[in-house]
Amino acid sequence: MDFTPTDDRRMLADTLNRFLTDRYDHDTRMKIAGSEIGWSAELWAEMAELGLIGALFAEDEGGFGGHGFDIALIFEGLGRALVVEPFHGALAARALPADQREEVIAGALIPAFAHSEPGTSFAQDRLRTTVTDGKLSGTKVAVAQAEAAHIFIVSAQDSDGPALFMVNAEHANLTAYPLFDGGRGADVTFDDAPATRLSAPLDTVLNRALLALSAEALGIMERCKDTTVDYLKTRRQFGIPLSKFQALQHRAVDMVTEIEQTRSAVINAAHHLGGPGASKYAAAAKYTAAATGRMISEEAIQLHGGIAMTWEYDLAHAAKRLTMTAQIMGDEDVHLRRFPAL
Amino acid sequence: MNLNFTPEQEAFRAEVQEWLADNLSARLADKVRTSKHLTKQDMEEWHAKLNAKGWLANHWPVEHGGPGWDPVQRFIFEHECALAHAPRVVPFGVNMLGPVLLKYGTDEQKAHYLPRILDGTDWWCQGYSEPGAGSDLASLKTAAVREGDHYVVNGQKTWTTLGQHADWIFCLVRTSKEGKPQEGISFLLIDMNTAGIEVRPIYLLDGDHEVNEVWFTDVKVPAENLVGTENMGWTIAKYLLTYERTGIAGVGFSTAALAELKRVVAQTEKADDPLFAARVAKVDIALENMKTTNLRVLAAAAGGGAPGAESSILKVKGTEIRQEINALFLRAMGPQAQPFISEALEDGFNGPETGPDGAAYAAKDYFNNRKLSIFGGSNEIQKNIVSKAMLGM
């Protein structure tokens, strides 16, 4: 049992945090997130250059990390900075053939992961997207950064059951839109699109996605908590700082307690990723992150008061992204329902 | 970063399990599992077994009879004991007074009292709370006035757990009214057989006699029974509150109770109720998370970090989890939680069984464990501590 990060991971965390501090401050993020394309090709290239994509993959996959703890570390940092670039799509590239995956790691090829469908945010066994004779048809919703994608990694049913398929972007019909929490997404329809069946089992990619979303949520929670505690110490009413009111102190402590529990849930999921407990602990992490995420987002806004209702105040954007991480790939109920059988 | 225990730690766990299998009697384990009333003899029997093995005072230094374990070993030991349904070690002598004497006691006090704690000669109880001093402990009024070579103690302590069995009581007493209330408190050891002490039972809401009032009327206490110096009692009390408490989250107890809950639910109408399944899954996940939170705090402590306010988080969340499991257990019994048959919780009860397994003690466990969020610094006090120490609020 050891909770200290390895030297390699400590260096990776330093690299990530230095880059995000220097190059991805809140104003920059808001410009990127609200821009016409909703991401930055320039920063994406820099992040690939720094190895932030490569860290998501094992050495035999062409990367230099790929452990659950690498994925958790990267996404926690991305969460804290509210990064909108297409990391979730890149993470799913584990399912791709080696040559494409290496292009993804280099930042040249951008995949989007298309899983949720109208009415099914997570369910693997109720997919209505189907593949027959190598042709994929169906609709996926709210696919993150779909317009940026060169290829789509798509979950679908064929005669052997649910699996992952690769479809080139030229065969995807997009209805694109800006996202409530920044960046862009699209509903994507495929109509007899030529599709290549990928060998990676669907659940291994889903478990990685659940871990990444939970870790991202954790990073945002920490940011929300820090901002809130700072504000409580600064803002004065009735002649004293808000931080002196016990009702508010206890609510802040409840936030800290649940965030620590979420950190433990992410550690559990990272530890078990790739092992027999992977699905169980990924579900537990997503449940915990979704339930806690909503609490943190709502409490952070409430404890601030009116200022957190404004576009100008950065907490509001963190709260929005935190809330949306819970909506994606199954909310707390979806994963609570799955948990007992896992 | 690695959640696995080391091979050495796993070997230690196996050693503990094997020892428990050989030394924890089925009679005692069954009494604990089914929340039967433990007698003084039951508790002394268990202490004696642990002491014979050298595992009773598991956080004392080796030279005073401790086994030399690190925090992780202590956690493993306490966890395995809970899973095996071993009786709790009565904490007052071993876990509370012991560490205080080790840090603040004179050589004479250590030499006299520590061996008697280990061999069971002295049964200790704790004299902290008073009718007017609960969460606001520093407002305590029980007075000790120095007269020559002794103190004269007058006042009243309350919530004195198992005081009816005790030979000695360690007390916080007021020795000065100068300055802040915290500055006039001393830590005094008092023989329960001294003239002027009266113990009166308090019956709890489950009908049990677990706690007491202890009244002091002109009780003469030798001055050498003072621990530390006069008026440093608050420092000692605070030391005990932040003293490393590896088991404060009760993860082992919760794990055992959750397993019982899942087993028993299968016999009830809740077996195929999805709403109930969701409630169980929620607390199951919270407990899985808490196991790791607890280990993280332990690892920080083992690495030299002081687990101060973090143990308050463990206490708050850990007790909430335990209480929720008790509440679900009670609810699983439905109307069959109602029979109130005290004899059913005694050895050798041969009356008719009413309800599913656990019906006899579901309500008792639920109501009795409401204390968890009240004692040892209420959960609200714990939140005050976290707010101040971790958040600087």
C-alpha cells in the first residue's frame, strides 16, 4: 500500500500543471471554449508535444503511461483547468489499430468517442446503432468535439453483440452546436457508413471513460471548493467574514469530506482498471463523482450567493462543466443500479 | 501509488486471522455478532487472551508491552478483529489513559499503572463530561482543591461508560478559575473505592445499563495522582483527542455489519425491492470509498504526517456510514423489529425466536449507535475542527 506518486508521475503532474498554469488560464480557456471551433489546434499540438496524450497509453500501445493512475492524474488536471480539447476521444484510441493510435498520440489524428444515444446514456446492451455487412447505422448524441474529429470510435451492435467500430468522419452527418459548459458537440448520424470492427472489448474502453470523467470531475470539485473557501474568507456581511458563520463552515466541511471520498473512489477505480474489479470500481467512481459533483456544484454556487450566478465569475463555468460530467456516460442512478451485480 | 498491501502485511493479516481462529471462542464471537450483552467477565476474558499474546496495547512502545506495530498493522489487526466479531477492547485504560501516562506520566506512575492496565488489575473509566459540560468540555466545574498532600474533589461526572465495573477513574477537574476556562483544568487519577464517590446508573433508550453518573463529595485524592502539572489537563485532553486513532472510522465494524445486512435482507420482503437495493448500494459504495480514505490517512501518518483534522473526517463519515447500515438493518426487519425481549440478548436464551435473524437486536443496535455521532466529540464539533484546522475558516 503506497499513496505516494512515482517520480515519473510526479514529473508528469508538474509538466501538466505548469503548462495549464502558463498557457491555459481562465481567460484563455473562455476564449477557446466560446470560439467558433470550440477548441485550440495550437494548444492541442503543444499538449501532444508535451506527452499529455502519450501518457494515456502504455508502452506497448505507443505511449509511456496508460495505467489507471496516469489517466486519473491527467484528467484531474484537465478538469481543474476546464480543458475543452478532445482528450476523451483520444483516450478511446486504445481501441484503434496501432498505426492510427500512434497518430493520435502525436496529435495528428483526432478521434471522437460516440457512445450515448437518444434515451440511452450508458447502456451497452440496448444500443440501437447496428452494423450489418460492415455498414453502420444509427444516431449518437452530444458527441464531444465531433467537428474536430477525423475518425469516430462508435459503439454498436452487430450479430455478435455490442462492440466498437471505427468510422471515417466523411461518413458522419453532424448536427453541431455549442455546449452549455463550453466547447462544441454534435449529434451524429451514420447511414450505412463503412465501419471497421475493432478488437478491443467495449467495456474496457467504457471503464477508461468512466475513470477519466470521474477524475475530471474530481479536479473541478477541488477547484470549486478552493474558490468557495477563499470567497467565504474574503466576503464580509454583518461586519464579519462569511467564513465565521458555523452554518457555512459545516457546509464547507461537508464538501471537503465528500471530495475526499470521491478521491478515494477515483483511486479505487484507477487501481482496479484492467483487472477483474474494473467495472465494479469504475461504476462506484462514476456514481460517487456524479452524486458528489452535483452537491459541490450546487453548494459552491449557494455559498457564494449572487456573484456565482454571473458569466463573468469563473466558478460558474466550473460548476457547469462539473454538472455536465455527471450527465455524460450515465448519471449516479445509472451506475448505482449497475453496482450490486458487478 | 498502489492499493495492494505488501506481502509482509498480507502475511501479518494471515497471522492475525489464524490467531483469531484459535483464540476467539465461538461463544464470544456469536455474542458479538448477535449484539448480545457482554458481561464484565466476557470483556476480561478477551483482554486476557490479547494480553497473553502481547497484542492488547497494540500502540504502546515495545518496552511497555506493545507489539511494535506500525499504523497499517494496527489497522489490519483492528479490521480483522471486527470481521471476526471479536469484542471491542475496552478503550479507557489501554487506548486512553495508557498513551496519556506514556507521554505525561512520571516514571513512578508508568511503572505502577501500565502493568495493571495490561493484566486487568485495574478497570478504568473516563471522567470528562458533566451535566453542564458536553461539547463545551472546557466549562467543566468538578473542583479539585489542594489541601496539603491531597486534593479534595467535589462535583459530578456523567456518561461514564462501564463505570459500574471500574476500579479507577481518570478525571478532568477544575483546579483554577483564573484565565480562560481551558487554563484551569487538571488531569487526576481517582480510586473509585475512595469515600465520597457514588455511582448511579443511567439507563439508555434501549434499556441497557452502559453509562453512569459519578458523584464526588469531599473525595480525598493523593496529590501524586496528578498527571502532568497542575492546570495542564486541557493540553493532555487535546493530546488524546488528536492521538492517532486508526480505527476511528469503524471500517471493520461497518464491513461486518454490511455483510450481515446483505445476508439477512435475503430473508425479508426487501430482498427484491429495487429501492432498498439502491440504499444498500449507496452505503456499500460509501464504505468502499471510506476504506481507501482511511488507508490514505494512515499512510500519511505512517509517512510522518500527523493525522489531526483528517481523523475528524474519518469520524464523521465513518459514523454516518455505520449508522446508515444500522438504519437499513432496522428497516429490513419491518414490523418485526418491535418485540422488546431483553432476555433474548442474554446468554442461553431459549425462548421463541421472533422474526428473521437479527430481529432481536436490530432496534437496539440502531438506537444504541445513535451515540456514535454524539460521543468522542460530536460530529458537529468534528466539523468545527476540520473547518478551523484544514480550511482555516
